[in-house]
Amino acid sequence: MSDRRAWIGDLVRDSGGRRAIVTDVRAGGTVWVLRPPTGGGPHWETDDPNSLEILARSEARDTP
């Protein structure tokens, strides 16, 4: 995991401009699973984590 890459629990904006929460990182760290920040909504994936703009880090990452 890189501090510069989005990780599980982070609020991000994808390359299409959609806000999302990272819910999972699969396939050995090659697929990021995203969902809308509110509601259940459809999930979608990206294999380009560098395309995700981090809007807010997960609170769990800020805790030692």
C-alpha cells in the first residue's frame, strides 16, 4: 500500500468525476472496488488507482 494511493475506506473521485468510497482492493492489489459514498448503489471497479483523486482519507488510517 502506498500513502499516495487510495485505500479501503478512503473517499475518492474517479476519472469520470463520481465520488466514491474504496470498499476493497482485489486481485493482488490490481483492482480497486468502489461504491457511492451514500446508499447501497451499484459498485464499480478500476484497475488504475492513479486515476483516483483522494478527497479524504479513512479515519482508520489516521489512527496509529
